[in-house]
Amino acid sequence: MAKRIRILVAKPGLDGHDRGAKVVAAGLRDSGMEVIYTGLHQTPEAIVESAIQEDVDVVGLSILSGAHMTFFPKVRRLLNERGANDIILIGGGIIPEEDVAELKKTGAAEELFPPGTPVSKIAEFIKKRVARG
Amino acid sequence: MGNRQQDEEMKGSVRKGSKRKADSDCKAWQEKLKSCSERQEVDFVTTSSAPVDILNTPEDLAKTDYFRDIGYPGEYPFTRGVHPNMYRGRLWTMRQFSGFGTASDTNKRYKYLIKSGATGLSVAFDFPTLMGYDSDHPRSEGEVGRCGVAVSSLEDMETLFDGIPMGEVSTSMTINGPAAILFAFYIAAAQKQGVPSKKLRGTIQNDILKEFIAQHAWIFQPLPSMRIITDILKFASRNVPEWNTISISGYHIREAGSTAVQELAFTLVDGFAYVESAIAEGLDIDEFAPRLSFFFNAHNDIFEEVAKYRAARRIWARRMKEKYKAKDPRSWLLRFHTQTAGCSLTASQPENNIVRVAYQALAAVLGGTQSLHTNSMDETLALPTEKAVRIALRTQQILAYETGVPNTIDPLAGSYFIENLTNRMEAEAEKYFEKIESLGGVIAAIEKGFFQREIADAAYRYQKEIDSRRRIIVGVNDYVEDDEKIEIPILKISPEVEKEQKRRLKRLRESRDNNAVKKTLSAVEAAARTKDNLMPRIIAAAKTYATLGEIVDSLKKVFGVYHETPIF
Amino acid sequence: MDKTVCEKILSGDKRAVAKLITAVENEPGKCEAVMDSLFSHSLAAHRIGITGPPGSGKSTLVDALTVSIRRKKPTSSVGIIAIDPSSPFTHGALLGDRIRMKRIGLDENVFIRSMATRGALGGLCAAASDAADILAASGKEVVMVETVGVGQSEVEIAQISDTCVVVFCPGTGDAIQTLKAGLMEIGEIFVINKSDLEGADRFLLDVRATLELREREKGDWEPPVIKTVATEEQGIDELLKEIERHRDYLSFGDRLKDKRVEAVAKKIRGLVRNTLESSLYTPDEGDQLRTLSESVLSGKVTPHQAARKVIERIRGGRQWAIGNRMKR
């Protein structure tokens, strides 16, 4: 059976930069995934609700506004509260290394990809991680 | 008579002879080319994926007339520059876009920049401010002061310019959706310093069309947004005559992924739309056009960028004079600010970004920019530190004083390559103008998703080129350092900023005359429902310390909000 | 185990609903027991199929229609399945309908699920129909299935609905060609969306004229044609009225039963066809169809003989799990 990896690409908060999110969404489709893009200006609650309804394997947050230390922990917490501990949370954007380390340490994000990361690298990570279960 | 005929014949045969020699030299070169191998691993295209001619010769400029198409600086069609003596008279303004944290944090950074030699100020606001939310609004949580300065009221604006004489600096404010309100805060803050609005110099970006197309910091729907803009144009032409009321922008369109030609065409077509809108509102073109300004990107491909700026000046001048019949020569001028391309910076090996920015700054100056912002090397990681922004400023200063580039005007003019490229980009832009016209104009094209689709397609193609390594980005897909350690300091925004802003706002709401606030807000709402100019009412509200969010809400009641249907 | 899943679904547990939909997409064979238990609970919902050419504004219409339903009856709840095509080359998909349903995305009582076609032939029908059953069983009073109206399987999905709404918009090329596309046969309600565009009235007349040509008997449902501008909420209440009127029409006599029998028949047919086709591909022998075709071209067998070979294998009693989707 042709099971496909499902991923929600989301833009939380007021950040309006969506070039990366759109390019990553299209690239992940090219690598065989089913991608749902939320559009701009999403609240964490709306993102989590969409993730639950779509039963995605992965949620990817794109944040270029510097608000990552607020949004990653919040989305992770809401996912867990809804019983979706198994949904993998990753992301990308303008996030300094120190914050990347902090977010990964606390489990708020599993992996974070800086600007310029080839989409194939993101796809590879997702495929390996989902296969691991 | 006989002599003249002989002369002509001789010239004719010399010309024929020259042509014959040119043809044979060309053929000889083309023959040799056949046995030269070309590098296969990359494509010879611009940053915009446009193919580049291997060589250009006088043949390529056969149809170009120097006086019609190239001309003199400060003379129509201004291909060579908008001022007669360009940088010999005055260097471009070194204007670093800047802002973070609270108004007093940013005030300190402005003072540092001025001390380090910056010649103009440029305000970066945080996302809540850009979207018209106060720092204490629920949607502002986590975002206050993070990518710009938080300004929720006149009080914040006063703090921002505390100790900076507003009558002596020129200030650019990157603000669009709530531009009228931040402009009002600025005017009111200056008045508090004793500076009359007639003396104020600066710019508000105020370019809502490109928000719908690229930057996405909108509030209201397109039509009411245009109304606000024309109110600002009318108000400023009478009351703030030295102020640039729109900075018609291509920077963000390029950042969103467009090609250079798209940046050129979409920016200019937005400009035409503003001109037409203002004329439809009864404004005389020469009343407002001299104060329209532009804002372009400076990306990596030096020559494509230079050609772009030159084509822009020429297209704008021709349209303003011939189509819109502007009489004042200042209305024909395309004056522009440039920012080096943020999207070209890499997170890996950030010091390399210093080099990229230097090349991009060079392109902007070769292209005749009036004002320049150079990015800092650490901006893919966070907002710039003092050291990083100092290097960015020094980049401009070295360019200005050590390279010799500003000593002559439009030095690349006459280059077969540059003039050919300028002509080509102008022709391609014209094709876009026709297409957009056929769709019903800019707003109709926005609603149909035309711009957004073009940009998304270009962004997608660019990424595919990088992913497939047809396009090399140093440090990203080649010359990569494994296990790289980033060893530069990073600017941190403290969560205290948000708390402090909330405290300030609470104090403000308690200490101001709330009756006066209510009255002025009603007046703003009333003006929105009629055709009365919004600016005086918004300024009045600003003076009672109504907050940004409160004034925006009054307008939202009348204008509603915009929801996009994304294209990708 | 199954009972717990059932209970969760019946109580409207969103996560359980979502997970079960994933399961019927990927491993329908394993879900037969659960689906069985849920069946009787899935009958009450009114199923609406929304189809039509690309670009006609279906998602926006679904959004507006749902807002209208919810506004009219605040206790109501709606389930939506939005289907988008998978790339035949990469097998990935950009599921872009949810993003257009701006207002209902935040509504607690609305459940939206995006599905990709996954290159299925007839099998999509079963998966979407199962998903609709699950949403219905979870308490949704209205379940809408939105597809693109190109391709046989997507048209079939509309046909497994109780009420099929076909959405056109003017300016999508030749009106007459559009009308010939087979959609005219299956619709019970026709919508001209984006009716503020030029040519809308002309298009409406063309649709009405084509409908006149349909064979009808006395007492048959006469499909209304409605003009809407979904982005402005124009015509939406009228559309809702007609949908409700059709639901009432079906409630008389055996009409609804006949429709549902037809729908189940289509589902079974789709499953049978898919299972048969999947017998052309086995893990050990690979793509039988290709092997057989090469034999035909090299003159070893005729196409008819090749087909008979396949049928004999089936008769030979090989076991298959009844599958939704053919692996490609």
C-alpha cells in the first residue's frame, strides 16, 4: 500500500516571510510527501488543530521573526496535550545556534534547519525519522 | 564637389572595409570558440537564471542612440543618473535599517550609528507594529521587539528620537499597513521637539501594493489601503513638502524570490498604479510625483543589477513625461534607496557575507543609488550586533573613499554588455507591463494571483538550481565546512522587552485623558466613512496618546481586514 | 480493542477520527471490523459531493457554505474531505484546499481532512467514502467531499454522495466544451460561481439549455442552477436552501435508499476492479502487465489471450486482501 508521509508546513505568528515555507512545501512534494501548507498568521492552536485533523507525521514551523523561543515550545506543548506526542516537530528560519541547541535540548524541536539548507536534506531527515517511528 | 564625392567614397569604402574586417574577425573568433571547451558544471546565467551573452560588440548597440537612450546625468531620460554631478556633489546616504527591543534600546543604536558616520536613519519596526498591533495585544505575544523596535504610541516615538534632533536628520520608516499612524507619531514627536512639519525630511515606505504581492504586512483590503495612501500624499504635499511619501519597493519582491526583471517590472507597475490612483483623486501629477521614491534590491549579479537600475530610471522618466504628461522635470526622476540582498546571505560561514555585501554594495553604487543599506554578516542568525553593523557601515565607507568608484559618473555606460543588458531588461519589463494591463491592472492582477505565481515559480526554480548544484552557493552546497562552529557574537533580545512594553502601555492608558482619546478615535472613524482626509484626524488622535492598535481598530471598523488566498 | 476505537469515534474524538481515516487510506483490510461497527451510525449524515473544473472556486464555496450551515444552526457540525491530485511522477501532493477554507478552519465543529488521489483508479472512491463514513459516524450532520472534476474516479466520488453539486465558473474557456465534460450528467445542483465575472449570464443559459436535454420523467428532480460569488457570500443561502430541498426530496419513498444502494454498488465495483487490476502486479513476479504486453508485441500471445491468462490466475484461487489503492 502506498503510504505517504504527511507533513504540515506552518507559519505561526505575525511573520509574513513565506518564501522558504513555500519552497520547502513544493520541494517536499517533489520528494513524494503529502504536504499541507497552512498559510500565514496562524495561531499555535490553529496549527495543532490542523495537525490533528490531518493526522500528519510531521509539523514544520517556519519562523523568521525571532519569535521561535515562544512558538516551538507552545506548539510542542499543545500537541502533547492533545495526545499527539508522536507527531514530529521540526522547523527552520532565523534561529541562532544557541537557541537551536536550547530548543533541541528541551525537546521543543527535534531538528532545525538554517536558511540555505537544501530541501533534499530536509526530506532525507524526515524520511529517516518517520521510518524510525 | 569632386573632393566631397571622393571623400564620401573613401569613407564608404573604409566603412565597408571596417565591416569586412569586423565580420572576418568575428568569424575567426567563432571558429576558435568551437574548439574551446566550456565549463559544464554550472550554467552561464544571471542570479535570475537569465542567459548571459558570452560577448557583446558594437553590433549589439546598432539601434541605440546615445542622446536618445543614454544621455547625460541629470538629463532626460536619466539613464546615467538623476543628478548632474552624482557622487562628486554628494555621496549616497549611508542609511542602515535598524531597530530592536524597546524605543530606548534603538535610540542608543541610532546614536551609535550616527557617531560611526551614518548619514541617515532608517527605522525597523517589530512585527506587531508592522501589523498594527500594540505590544500588549494577545497576537503580539513572543514577537515584541524581536525583529524591530516596538512602537505602540507617540510616547514610544518620542523616546525613539530622544536626543536626536528631528529637524536635522532624515529618517526613513519601513512601515506600510499602518504607515499613516506611524507618520502621525513622527510628525507629533517632532512638534514636541519644536520642529515644524515643513522642516521634516524622510520617507515612509507606504507601499501597500507590494505588501499584497510580497512582504505580506497588510491590514486592510486593497481599495481602502489605496485611499489611505492618497490621503497621505495630499496631506504631505501641503504640510510635509520635504517628505518622500512612498518608497515604491522592489526589494521585498526580489527577496520573495522574483527575478531581476520581475523586480524591475512589478515595482514600476506599482508606481504607475499609485500615480494613476492619485490622478484619479484629483491630484496634479507634479504636486506629488517629485516626492515618490523607490527602493531596490542589490543582489549578487553585479552587472544585472546595474542594468536594472539604469533601465528603471529610463522607463520611469519616459512614462512620466510621455504617458502621464508630467511637466516638472523632478517628476521624471527615479530616485532610489538600495539594500543589499538579505536572501543571498548564508547561515554557514557568516563571515563570507561581508564579501557578498561588498560586491552588492558595489553594484548599487555603480548603478547610481541615492541611499544604501548594507546588511550585516550575522543577519541569517539574528539581528545585527554593534560590531557587525559597524563592518557593514565601513563597507560603504571603503567603497566611498578607497575604491575610486564614486569619482566618475556612471562608469559602465558605453559598455556593449551593460547597454545591451539595459536595453534587454527594459524590453522584458515592457512585456510584463502589457501582460498586467491585459489582466486589468495591478489590483486585478493581485486578485488573480499573477504576481504571486510568477514570484513563487521563480523562487522554486532558484531553489531547484541550488538543490541540483547547477548553482553554487559557497559554503552551502560547495566549499562546505563540516562541523562548523559559528564564532561570532549574536544579538539577543530579552523577554524583558515585552514585559517592559506591557508595563509602559498600562501606565500610558491609565495616565492619559481617555475621554479625549475616545473623541479623537471617533473622529478618525468618522473620517474613514467619508472622504475627509484621515491624516489630521490621526495626528490629533496620536497627540492624545491613542495607541497604534486603537487607531487601527477604528479604521478596521470601517475598512475591514484583508485575507489572502495564497498561491504557491 | 476495536470497541474502544469505535467508542472514541462515536464520541467525536478528533484524534481517533483522524487516525482511523489514515488507517483506511493505508491499510483498509485491517479496518473492516471497525468500519462494520460504525456503519449503522454513519447513515444519518447528509452527504454532499462538490465537484467541478479546476479554478471554479470550490474550496471557497465549501468555506462559505459551511459558514452558512453553522450560522443557521449553531449546534450543527460539518465534516469535509478535500481531495487534490498526487503527482504521477513523484507521488507527492500539495494539498491546497484547507488553506482556502479560511473561516471554518478555526471552527470547533468543523473537521477538515485533505486527501491525495495517490494515483488510484477507483480505489480513491473507496477511501474517500470510508473517510466520509467515519466523519458521519463521529456525529457530523453534513459531510462534504470536494474533488476536482477531471478523471473518472473523482467524478465517481461525487456520485457516491446524496447530493452532487457541480460548480462551474465563467471564463474557463469554451463553455460548451466544459458542459460536455460529463459533469452535466451527474449533478443535482449546478452552481455558477464567480458570477460577477463577464459571461456568467450567458453561461447560465447554456447550462440550463444543456439540462433541458437530459432525459427526465415526471417527479424527477429538476436540477436548479444558482449564481454565486463565494468570496462575497452571494448566493450561498440560496444554494443551502436548494441542498436542503434536495435532501427533503430524497427523504420521500425509496429515493435515498436507491441512491445509497447505487453508491455502495459503485464502491464495490471500484474495489473489485482495483483488486483485479492489482493482480497484474505481484511482489515476486513484478509487473505482469508489462511482461504480458512485451509478449504481445513479440508475437507470442494476442491481447485477448493475455487477458484470459490473468483471469485464469484469478480463477486459480490466489488470495488477495481487498485493497483500496493500487501500488504503482
